[in-house]
Amino acid sequence: MLAVLGYSMIVVFMALIMTKRMSALLALIIVPIAFALIGGFYLGIGEMMLDGISQVAPTGVMLVFAILFFGIMIDAGLFDPIVNLILRVVKGDPLKIAIGTVCLASLVALDGDGTTTFIITVTAMLPLYKKLKMNLYMLATLALLSIGVMNMTPWGGPTTRVISSLQLTTEEVFLPLIPVMAFGIVFALLVAIYFGLKERKRLGIQQIGEPTAVDIHASESQVAAAVASENELKSLQRPRLIWVNAFLTVALLVALVAGVLPLPVLFMIAFAIATMINYPNLTEQKERIVAHAGNVLSVVALVFASGIFTGIMNGTEMVDAMATSLVNIIPEELGTQLPLITALTSIPFTYFIANDPYYFGIVPIIAETANNYQIPIAEIARASVLSQPTHVLSPLYAAGYLLVGMLGIDYGQNQRFALKWGLGSTLFMVLAAILLGVISI
């Protein structure tokens, strides 16, 4: 009963947001509450929701100050030289821009953190996509495919969890996955080429900087508004502080990777320092915070709403029931195929269930079963992380809300656009893992 209730809740949630009958924010709150009441969980539902909110609270705080920090850096013009360099290289070619998106996102994602990856990638690439009027859902998809692969690094999260839960070593699990991850990046590049060629056909190769028909025939009021906007942007820039801002940003990223302090605290400190350095005037500080408040609210509201979703799923034990039901449907005669079964079932598991319940609760059960068939436990560990390109599209993946918030796109529409590519990336890596002998069949 609980498993059916859990699956039904997921189906209804996805149907509502993908058909645009309800926003993701409202669906994350209303749908789980409705299903909890249907399941008879009248008592304790408030505590479940508060538990879920408390779990995502550090992430919500971190996103608030991450958005504010990078917003200040953008206002101050830190990333302008990078954007100008990319402009000179791509020369208005949508194909080069799409390929560059994957290259940039993959490099930034080496730290395994989706938040940092999305902030830097969107900051650098969004002006190019807007200038050429390229499809922003393509930018989101390419960034998600990149972090989906790089999230398999030992410091990314899932691999660390499975190594810990199965008491394995990094050499046993991660090193064989490196060539498989290379295939994942190749898949992302192929998707980028497809997107780029499609946009090149639609938009052509543009000469960035040349006046367009809109520019030539613009009215005096439009020209005046554009000039005023450009002057306002220039007044915010701090070219003399570019190296100071660059040092502060690099120091922040190093501290994040090194784990000097918790992420929320690091971003809070970095934001405070950046604001004081670039905008010492109190009025300017208030204006900068207000300017980014809308972006902060839209993202963080989704994160806290997702806390209600996960809190109810965990509190009602729907997650446990769903996990048990999936494990139990594996026929005994397919026991020798457990690595492949693990790789394929990890797709719905990591999409509908948070990483901790899956890697600490379900994978050990599968690994114990595999041991009875003399299947190396390390193969189960490797197979379980191949679904990350799909996982990063999960409504439980907090950084995904940051991505759509920064791009100003619809969450449900992004699911419809990107999900097939995330699934394709996962299946491509599963095939590569089989061909390379990383998992056996």
C-alpha cells in the first residue's frame, strides 16, 4: 500500500508540473500533503514536514548567499573578460557556443558541486545565449549532462556514499569508472553538436557586435532606454578591483573543495567581504541585495518546498516501501545479472529517492545478494552510480532549482526537454561500462 501510494504521488507530481497544470513550487507542497492524508497520516504530518525542511535548510542558506555572492561578482564585472574571450573564440557560432558550454561546465564540475558549476556556467554562457537568441533549455540540458557525469567523482557525493556503505576503496570503485565518464562527456559533446547545428540552422552564424535591424530601426525612446541601462551597468562595474575579486572567488572555491568551513558559512563570509569591498556605500549595498532578491526567493522557495516533499516521503516510510518493492521484483534466476539490473534500477531509484536512503539502505542489500552469486561487490557499487545524469533532473536535486532560477525558465518544461537526454546519457554509460568490462553481464 505504501509503495503504491509513493509511486502514485511521484506520477501525479510529475504529470502536474510537466503539463503545466501546477507550478513546481505548489506541487512540491500540495501533492505530498494530499497523499499523506490519503494514506491516513493525519498525526505527525507537521513534524515530518519540519524534519524535511530542517534537512534542506543548510542548502537553502547556502544558495541564498551563493546567489548574492556571484550576483555581486557579476555586477562588479569579474566575468566580463571571460565572456569577451569566449565571444572572440565562438564568433557568434551557435555550434561553438554549445560545445563551449559542455567544456566549461565539465571543467568547473571537477569539484563535484552542482551549485558552483551552474552559477559559473550560467554566468559565463547566458549572455551569449541571449545575445544570439539561442534556446535556454539547451544551455540547461548541457550543464545538467556535464554535472551528471562529473558528479561521479569520489568527492561528488554518490561515489563517496557507496564506497563508505560497502566498505570499498576508491581504487576499486572510481578508477575503473574514469573511461566510462569519458564516454559520458563524449555523449554530452554529441548532444551539444546536435543542439549547435540545430540552432545554427535556425539562427545562422551571427557577427556579434554588428547592428541588427532592431538596432537600426529602434525608436528614440528605445535607444535612450538601452543607453541608460548600459550606463547603469557600467556604473556598477569595478574594473580596478578585478584581481581582488578574482582572488576572493578562487579562494572561496579552494576553501569549498578543501572543506575549510561548511558551505553556507563560506558563502556568507565571501558575500559579506565582496559587498564591503565593491560597494562600501550602504545605499549601494541595499540596492544590490534588492536587485538579486527575486532570484534568491524563486530558488530558495523551491528548495524549502522540496523539504516538505522529502520529509513526508521519509516520515511516512513511502521511500522504504518503494525500495523494498523494487528489490523484491528481481527474479532469482536473474541473480547473475545483478550489475546490469542495479545500473538500470538505479535510474528510478536515484530519481525518486534521495541519495542517502539509496546508497546506505538499498545498495547494501543488492550487494549482499550479489555476493551469494560470487559477483564482486565493487561491480554493484560502480553500477549504482551510472544513473547520475538522470539523478540531477530529480525534483530532490536542490541545485537544479538554482539552474532554472538563474536562467528564468520553467521547471516542468525543463524536465520535458532534458529528461530524455539525461536518460540517454545514463544508458550510453551503462553500455560503455559493459563493453569496457567495468560491469559484467
